[in-house]
Amino acid sequence: MAITKNTSFDSSESTGMDFESENEALPLATKISARNDIVGLRSPQKSTDFCVTVSAKELPEDDVLARAPVDLEVVLDISGSMSGRKLDLCKKTLSILLRELSSKDRFGLVTFGDEANVEIPIRNLTKAHKESALAKIKALTTTGCTNISGGISLAAQELQSIKAPHEVRTVFLLTDGNANRGISSKEGIVQLTRSCLGANAERREIAIHCFGYGSDHDSDMLKEISRATEGGSYYFVDSDVDVSSSFGDALGGVLSVVAQSANVKIGIHPSAAASGVSIVKVKHDKARQESDGSFTVPLGDFYSEESRDIIIETTLPNVANGDKIPLIQCQTSYLDTINKKLVYDGVIDGEIERPDNNIQSITNTHVALQCIRIKAASIIASSKEFADTNEIEKARSLVNTYIAEVENEAKSLELSTDPLIVQIVSELNEIMKGLQSQHHYRMSGKMIMTSKGEQYCRQRCFESSEASFSAYRTSKKSATAMRMKKHFQG
């Protein structure tokens, strides 16, 4: 949909300044890059891409003092299928998880079989509460079927019972099966999750991180549950020994949140609208168009060191201009969780040169990489739809064709060794292995595709193994995953 309406932002409302130029204390920085800085008026190109990049700062080494405290509620499946080694591994992982939390954090545990029960009321992790929690974790046993909806709703009640909640609040949900008690439909559970954990006039929304253990869980349902609120994730835990590192990866992120409820408002620069410039498309699955013609893109929470990218395709001005001219503008707003204040960054512009010739400058590789990433996520989603309807060969053909396309484009841009390109090609080949047959797809291929697709959509690491490479894995996530695995094996 094209936008021709003149839009402008009122920077007088800002309570923060442009991070890059004037205030290094802010947790997020925003910049805009053009795919081509110069596009001549007589060039055959009719549109161009801009990339809005929002990046989070790194937390200092002593992050226990610098980070925001968290309220963490674990929701654990203790149905009959979790008996034996599975539950033992989860109990050991929970015991290790408690080591990673400080006394300023809160921890609680809800279990679910036929019914959901509060095993450990959520409260600050004093020495006495931690000792009590460890004893209760050790005594857990399996029972009944799988009442996921009961577990989520009870966890929400626990979190909402806190009189002075922390800014960072989250739920970890682990299950190895399908919902067969309480609400059992995907749509019903997702709606329940949104209702229980979503934002309203009295509370901020609560992120939920979902861990699918083994090959019998419903990966589509867990993915949708994780998307019911901003900031969630889906992990496929294929190996027993990776329960600890998957929890560690997620926990490392939660313990490094620097901003929440981030939104980017994007519009045409007032001076560009008169030159025929319009937004063709905002390439983000959560972009929404506002009544004034601008777009708002919710980016959720940010862990330290993370970045998010938004690609905006615009038409080009119909007049020549030898100087840099602004085509779009954006403003980022968010909650600074460490300093506990709302921030409105200064408005920044996306510019190009439009000389009266046919010159086109070299491609900005970062913008090109983000376009490749976005298409990779789309290809994975489309091929998964084919595989879900037993059209394995169509799914394989789609993925295989895109592997060749990525390799050719990367070669032309001299990006073949770029870590993100290497990761995309490697993971698409891994997806191809899961598409060898319907059996391979059911056992692991579907879960792998779901997790990888989410990783590229969200630009966040969802790797269950600490040894797996991810261009999106931050140092905090990596360190926590490795530390928890080490304690688990020790």
C-alpha cells in the first residue's frame, strides 16, 4: 500500500535525545541506512530500500548490579510422559537456574498434569526461599495428562498477585506433549495466554518463553503461545542434555533486558511528500498503518547487544537534487528498564542523493543482508506450509532454490563469508535434511523449521544447544547457557 499523505513527527514531545549524537546513557540507539546513497534521476530504479536499525547497548560486566531485577514463573509439565529421565533432567535444570538468580529476583513454580498447582509461590529469592524451593523441586513427581491452559492461567495469577512487580516479568513454559486437558485447541490456548499475560490499563504484558521437549509436542501451538505477547520465544529441545542450555540461553536474555515496549514510528519526510515520495511497503510482520499515514512497528523488548532491523521500501523523488535529501523519518520510543523511565528518541531522517544522471552508488551490505534475512524467514514459512500438507517435494524445491539464490547474491556482494550468510545457508541445508520424508519432518524437521523461522523473524537466538552458532546470540545468553550446561554436566 502506498502512502502519499504528508506525515511529520512532533519532536518537542521527546524526553530523550538522539543516542548516537548526544546521550550515550540511553540504552537504545537508532540509525537509518539507505540501500544506495545515490540514485540518479535517470536511473531505471523506481524505488529504494531504507533500513531502520535499533541497537541495544552492552551491559557492564557486573550485570547483577546493573541489570533490572526479574519476576520469573516457571510452568512445568509433570504429566505421565515426563516420567523418569525427562523429569529428572528438568529438576536438575531448575536447581541450576536458581543459582543464576539473585536475591532481588523473584521465582515461582507452577506444575501441571491433569490440574495445575502452585508448587513454589513466587517471592524474592532469599536464602530461606531458595532452600525451600530446592527441596520442593527435588520432591516433584509425575501425574496425569497435559493441562497447559491450567498451567498458564495459574502462572498469570501468581505474577499478578505481586503488589510491586518488577519491570521485567516472564514465564518459562516447558512441555513434551499436546494439550489434552482444560482448553485443548491452539486458538483457545493462545487467546487465553493473550488474555492472561497481555497488557491492559493496570499492567504491562508478560513475555512467555516456550520449550518443546522431544518430538511429540505441538510446535505450532508453542510458537503461537510465545507470540501471544511481545518478547517471547520458542525453543525446540531435541536432546535431553540441552534442557539446561536452552533454559540458560533464554534466561541470559531475560537477565539482560535493557528496554521494553519499544516502538518505531516511520513516515515520509514532509519535504519528500511534495516530490511524489511514498512508502510502498514496511517489511515487518507487525507493522501497522496509522490514521495519519505513518507506520508503527512494535519491536518488544531488547536484550543487551541485540539489534532489530526494519526494511522500508519507498518510491523515489521525481525531481533531481544534487545534495542529500531526506525521504523518510523515524522516532523510537521505549521503556528504559534500568532507569525506569519512558524515552522518546529524537526524530532522525533517512537520506539519499538524487543527481540528474544515471549513477547508482554501491549497495549497502547491511541493508542487503536484512533483505536476505527477511526473505529467508518467508521461504521457511512457505515451505513449511507445503510440508504441513504433505507436499514435501514442493517444500524441498522452494528451500533448495533459495539456497542457490542466497549463495549467488552473497557472491555478487562479496558476502559469502559473512556470519549471517553462513548461518542462513547452513540452516537452510539443515532444514533440507528434515524434509527428506514425512517421517523426518514429523520427528524433527517441523520443529527445526519453526524455531529457525522465528529466529530470523525476531532477530534473536533460539538455539537449545550452547554449542550451536547463532549470529543473534548475545554474550549474556552465551555465557549463561554455557554456565548452566557446565553445572549440569559437573
